[in-house]
Amino acid sequence: MKVKICGITNFKDALEALDAGADYLGFIFYPKSSRYVSEESVSTILKKLPRKDFISVGVFVNADYNQIQAIQRNTGISMVQLHGEETLELAEKLGKEKVIKALRTRDIEEMKKWRDHPFVLLDGDAGDHYGGQGIRVNNQLVRQFKNLYNGSLMFVAGGLNPQNVDEAIEAFSPDGVDVSSGIELSPGIKNFDKMKAFIHKAKQGD
């Protein structure tokens, strides 16, 4: 079971996440997010981290190709997560093997467009917000999509925390889970005890 800790804003949280066993660290480059982090900060964090055996993910919302490419170059992030209304064409242009597509679980027809994409993340429907609101996924749509999915990795996010992550894993048998608000003291500041408990519970079935 892979674990992605999203909304990382500082070196200490990044280090604690890796020490606890996280596989992916997510950095949000969406200026309207309360977990937004600058390119300079992410570059510094990644250079300082002693471990390199993890995947760094830059989260974008409706950014264009040139913006994303520039931030990738400036920070050294490994993968891109598209969290808005991006197109399949943009994912192809960026290199689909390096792109995570976040899908809100509200419209199965829209979700089906991405059923052949290598890496998807199923999230709750937070209306005008883009993630980090603690909204749970639509269980029925997750199951429908999983039956149609031809890609390699399906992650589940949305309202997960140390108390319910095992239920989500049992219900959907995903390849990984993603968490942000469910392990925080405040937006962008992680609670280390909750983070460790989340990672431990997610991986204890491995």
C-alpha cells in the first residue's frame, strides 16, 4: 500500500513523513490553496532531505503546460498532479507516465475519460474547492470507476484520517491512499502523531 502525504509546506513535516514511511510527498502550487508553497521553498526542502527514495509530486489546478514545466525545472519535482479540469491532451504532452490525474467522484462519464490513464487519484467532490476540504468520495462511483479502470495505479483520497483509512482500503482495495487535512494541526502544518498513525494503519496489511 502506497501512501501520499499531501499539502507539505515545510522541511520538518517532509522529513517526519518520510521517517514514518510515506512514499509520496505532495506540494501544492495552487496560489488559492491554504497549503500553497513557493517554488523556492520546495526546491530547498527537496535538496535538504537526506532520503531520495520517494516521489515528490507538484499539485496544479488548471495551470498551463509552460507554467508546469517551469516549476518542474525550478524545483526538481518528480511527478505532476493535475487537480482541475485539465485535458487528456495536456497529460499526454507532460508525459502521462509522470502525471497523476485527480478525479472528483461526481460524474462517472467525466471520470471514464481517464480510465486508461496510468495513475489516477479519486477525491471527494468539494464543489468550487480543489481538495483539502475533508470531503469523502462517492463510494458507488469509486466502485463503478474501478470496474472500468485499465491503468496501473488508483489512489483514493478525500476525508481520510487515521480512524477511517483502513475502512477505505477494505472497501475499495486501492493501490494507495492520499491524505492532507486528516492529519493536520492547521492547514499546511502536520500533526506528527496522526501522520504516523495514518501511515502505520495504511501499511499494516502489507
